[in-house]
Amino acid sequence: MNQLADTLKSRRQKLSKLVNFPVILRSGSRKSRNFPANTYPFRASSHFLYFAGLSLEDAIVKIEGERLTLFLDDPKPASALWHGESPTRDQIAEAIGADAAYPLSEITSGIEIDNLELQKAIIELRLIHDESAIAEIRKAIAVTVEAHQAGIQATLSAKTEAQIRAAMESVILSHNMTCAYNSIVTVHGEVLHNEQYHHPVHPGDLVLADVGAETQSGWASDITRTWSASGTFSPTQKAIYDVVLEAHDRAIAKICPGIEYRDIHLLACEVLAEGLVDLGILRGQPADLVDQDAHALFFPHGIGHLLGLDVHDMEDLGDLAGYAAGRSRSARFGLGYLRLDRLLRAGMIVTIEPGFYQVPAILNDPERREKYRDVVNWQQLEKFSDVRGIRIEDDILVTTEGSEILSAALPTSAN
């Protein structure tokens, strides 16, 4: 049996200890862009990928205990004209260690992913990565680090964001990988998920690049860096950058098994608040400012999320994966976007991504201006107008002893 087949068998063995019914997982089908023959690139369901290992189009696997059955139609003879020769059903079955393989028409019944008990079982498995998953994520991260290095270099001569994006994504493509999500490469870092790339790049700008590669088997990476377009931060830019970096470093230092991820988020919020007090932007005690959600004026999102086969791993299941049993999202301004609220365990991979943003929709909101009028020094804040947005993000493996920064090869220092 090959390594892939061994890994998949091990995952089935673990699943069999959690459920006692036959499981059906579907890969999905291609989606057309505008007419049937013009399709978006196919990417199989992540739950299917976890147990089947290959991104097979229009395929189904059935898991009964340790037994794996593949249901897949052999390619039609005419498909070779357009797509070349494809592996047969039996060849694919052998590659993934399937015990049997049949045409799709012979599928039999089983429990599918909309079943809550199955969802909880798969979450329990996918929360803790096996060695094969970690190895794949390391591959994705290595390519992503190279892509960011190319982006930093390209910025020196780039006229637009699109040119920096092209340099970064070309590295990913050259390794026969894809982007794990739509790249964010922008001088408007105040737009958290900015997918516009037409803006000109000027020497005084900060470039925020949130770009991650995905391996052929579907495993994701997610790294963000912010750098100066000229190569040198202004004094105000560096001051804010160092505050964000301190929150980043302190949060990572706290990661270990048994720590609540929510507490890591709140620590980062307090460090940010403390830094903004030191810069004269906020007034008050950092802990009190966090209790009032004043920090969220500049850091409205959570400290990070799970990472795996999805860049926000298993969020197709809503908060069932991110939130431990009995927990639900807070309605608070400073906690509502926290994507993960669980006790950390060895084998988890999470992101840590604090930021500082001057979002007009938040800072110009009359109700918030009134609520926080005594804790924000708006006149002092104007001195930092050249800081639209800064985010620093790394991918962290929780180990038995603490943590490992998987993306440590990409420096974070402003220098």
C-alpha cells in the first residue's frame, strides 16, 4: 500500500471509532462560468478530500468502518480528445487504497455531511492534523514565503497593485499550486478583504499582502505581511507597525495546549490598546479599553482562525467547528468576528493576525464617535493618516510543548 493509501486508511480507522454508520462523501461537480463548456477550475469538497486524497470530479466515496468504496464513472472515450487520457476508475481506486470501485449508478445509501453527528465526528478528526496534513501545509507555506519575497522585490518597480499581485501569484503557479483564496494585495489596507488591484503604488504607501498557496491535494496556507512601498517606513508607520508586531509576538508566545484561543485574542487586543495609549491615540487603562471594545475601532476582527484544507478551516459547517460545544458568538463589537473559541490542542494549526486599520465606516460613524469621544484623541490620530492598514499574519502549529511558527522563514521585523 502507498503512503497516500496508508494515510487515508488511518483516517478511516479514526472515523470508525466515532460513528457506527456508513458515510457518503461527494466531491462535487464543475460549475459553468457562462456556458457549459467554459467552467471554473474544479476543486473537490474538503471533506471528500480528507478521506479520498485526490480532487476527483463527480466522485463519491462510501466509508463503512475501515472499508472504502469508490463510486466514479470511467472517462468517456470522447473526453480524451479534449482532455487527454485519464486514469481509469480502477487505477484511481488502487491509488487511494479503495477496497472496491463501481460506477456512480451503483451508489448505495449512507449518512451524508448534513448529518450533525457526522459533522461533529469529522470536525474532531480535522481539528487535529496528522503528519501527512502538516507536511502538505508546510509545502504550501514554503511556496507562500517565496511568493511574499517576490512581492516585496516587485514593489520596488511596481506601478500598480496588480503588478505586485502578478509577481506573487506567478510564484505559486510556477510550483503547480493555486491560491488558497482570493489574494489581497493593496495599498488600501483599511479594506479588510480588498480584491481590487488597480490602485497606483506611491512611495509613501504601505502595501498589505495577504496571499496564500494551496497544494495540489488542497492544503492551504495563509500569510500576511505589510511593507513600505519605498522600502522605508515613515516614523508614524513604523510606530503603528511595532505596536501590531508586539501584539503578534505576544499572542504567539502564549500559544500552547490548554490555552483558550479567546484569551489569546484578548491578550492581543490589550497589547494593541496599550500601544495606542503610548502613542497618544487612546486614553485610559488598556484592560478597561478592551472591556469597552475601544480597541475594535482599529482592530475589529478576530486574532485568527483554524487552518487546514480550507483557509478558514471547516467554516462551511458554520461555527460548529470554530466554537466549542455550548459556546456561541458574542454580540460585542470587539468579539463578534472571533472565528475560533476553543481550547487549543496539540496538532491544531491556527493563524495569528493582529492588525490596525483606519476604516472610515467605523471611525466616521456618529454613534461610535460619540461613545468613544473621551477615549480617542482624534487630533492625535490625524498624525497617523499615512497608516491606512497594517496586518501581520503567521501560521502556527500547536505542539505538545508549545508552538511552532510554520511561516517563520518570512521575517516580520520592520527593519
